Amino acid sequence: MTLTVYCGVDFHARVQTVAYCSSTDGEVHLCELDHRRDDVRAFYARFSGEVVVGLEASGYSPWFERMLDELGHTVWLGHAAEIRRVANRRQKNDRRDAELILDLLVKGEFPRIHRPTADSLEILRMLRYRHRMVKIRTMIKNNLQALAIGSGLALKARLLTRTGRVRLLAAQMSPAMSRQREEWLSLLDNLDARIAAVVRWLEQQAKDDVRVQLLRTHPGLGLLTALGLVHTLEPVSRFSNQRKVVAYVGMEPMERSSAEKKRYIGISKAGSRLVRFLLGEAAQTAARGDQELKRFYLRLVSRRGKPKALIAVGRKLLIRSYIMLRDNIDYAEFLRRGVEARSARKTHKHLNA
């Protein structure tokens, strides 16, 4: 019989509490490790046989997960809200949390969530990094616009063109404003170069990825959105239907209805914020390039307004992307199947008339 060691870890940035036991005697042991003083690697390296370590999903644990992978241990990430729901008690502390995770592991009831591959994590990190730099660049552009308007120069989007920059540099400003102008422009040039370098790296990662190439055949789905979708949803086989994909990304509509009163309170926003943002950006292009989505958008925008219409188009894009990845088809094949399905429905309706 293979010896299995279960470790329930209540993980924090600087410290962790571990409740562990083996499948032979079942005796529970408790230990607290300080990441600044204790040798965490040596503690986990002493376990032999099959070792399963469970912890709640956290943004601070990548180094810990990598270390466990190097030791050959199995890492399970748990849904924090589900673990807390199971606790059902008033008292909460690190020891109780670690014991609860251990208990769920031993009973086979641990609410395990998908753990992305190392490659997917790296690409998603770079996508988020680029997104943050773009936000900083937008702030810089807004400051330059404010300086230009304060100097009587209202060029709007043309301000940062070649001609616009010449006029901005020639504008009369106070010494403080002039210094800000020069430093903002220098930061902007530096940031543009860094963003371009990140995009080149992302293009290199996508070059041989067939999944990304398939998605990019769809209008509106560019490099960034395709990469975000592929590495957030992979492997798509873990989703049994479209509804679960929409819920995973956090784009399913939330409803609070009672009796005759119907109330919808927007989308859940439970998944990746970055993917939802990318889908929103892609929806604007897709609503112009795809005739079916264009009709759908125009129909909704007159009743619900532009923001909600774009969210709805983004949801349709997500569903289409899931189907294309699941069936390994491109945009042309997706359209062909749609025409065939509509034709079959019309034929069926005609025969039943």
C-alpha cells in the first residue's frame, strides 16, 4: 500500500500553518512556518511517498507551488469561498483553517479548482503586465493633454502625432509646465518601447500556437484577446457546456427576481478581469466586422444602451471562441456550420407546417 501524506496549508505571505497526517496512522500534526526564518523546503522535503498539499488559491503562493513541484509533490488549489462555506462556524483562525483543509483532503471533498500550466501562467502574467503599462501610458497622455489645453493647444487625438508633438514642444509654458512636458514625453517614449517589446514577446509565444491562430481568424479577436482566451480556458475539455464557460469568465447575468418582479443586476464579474476587458475591446471591432454580431449589437444598443450591448457581444464572442477551440475550427467553418444549422431548422419547420 502506497503511503500518502496529506498537508492542509493555511497560506499567508509571510507565514503558513500546516496540518498534516499520513494514510497509515491518521494522526494529525500541526506546524507553523515563518517564511523569513524557517527552511520551508526542508520541511516538505522530509515527506516520502505520495504527498498531496492543499491550499486556498492565492496571489502570494507561486513560489511555494514551484517549490512543491520541484520536490515532486502534488499541489491542489481550493476555492476559498467554498472552503469557507463548508466551515460553518463562528470561530476562525489559522489552525482551524489548516485543519479544515486537511479534513476535506482526507475525505475527498476538497473543492479543487483548475491550476494553469506554467507556460499559461507566464503568458497571462505578461498580458497583465502589458495591460498595467497601457494604463500608465493613458495617464501620461491625459497629463500631456492637460498641459496642452493649459497652453491653448487643443489638438485632442492629434496631439501625439508627429506634427502635434512639434506644436506641443513649441508651445509657450511656464518653467514647471515645460519640465513636466519634457519628462512626460520621455516617459511616454520609454513606455512605448517597453510595451512594443512585450508585444513582440507575446507574438513569439503565439507564433506556433494553432489555437491562437484559429481564434485570430474571427473579426475582432487579435493577438492579445486570443492569447488571453486560450490560456484562461485551456484545456477547454474541462467545460461541459457554454454556460459554464460564461460563468467561469464572470460574464453570466445575475438575477434577483421574486414573484412578478424581475430584476437583473449585471454580470457576476467572478472570473478574469483582464479577459473581460479584452473581450469588451474586441466586441467593438467584432460588431463592425461580423454581420450577425453587427445586427445583434444594433438591436440591443437601441434598447439597452451601448455598454450593455458591448457586454452582450463580448459574451457571444466568448461562446464562439469556446466552440472554435472545442471543435478545432476556424471562423469560416464556424459560419458554415451556422448556415447549415439555420437551414436545417427552416427545413424542419417547413416539414412540420
